[in-house]
Amino acid sequence: MGGLLKLDSATLDALEKVARASGKSPSALARKALRNGIEDYWDMLEVKRRECSGEKPIPTR
């Protein structure tokens, strides 16, 4: 599944600046950032679900 993600100019400028500094493409950086954000959000939802259901919390390392 593909799609188009529109970014405001400030975010696009920041993404391009980081891409230049890192030597990575803006697309690769955006994909990684989005994936990490989604994973973090999913983890937060799981923590809340466990809290509400009375399950044991997820152990930390």
C-alpha cells in the first residue's frame, strides 16, 4: 500500500536538513520516523489496555 503524505513547509525543511546532514533520503527518514511513532503509539495503547483490564504491566528491562 502506498500513499502520499503532505508535510507543512517547516516540517519538510527540517526533514530535508536532517536528510542532508545524515546522508539519508528524506523518504527513508520519514518512513523510519513514522514507523517508530506508530510503534510507540501502539505500545502506549497496550499499556493503557492492560491498566484498564487489570492485567500485569509490561515489565521494563
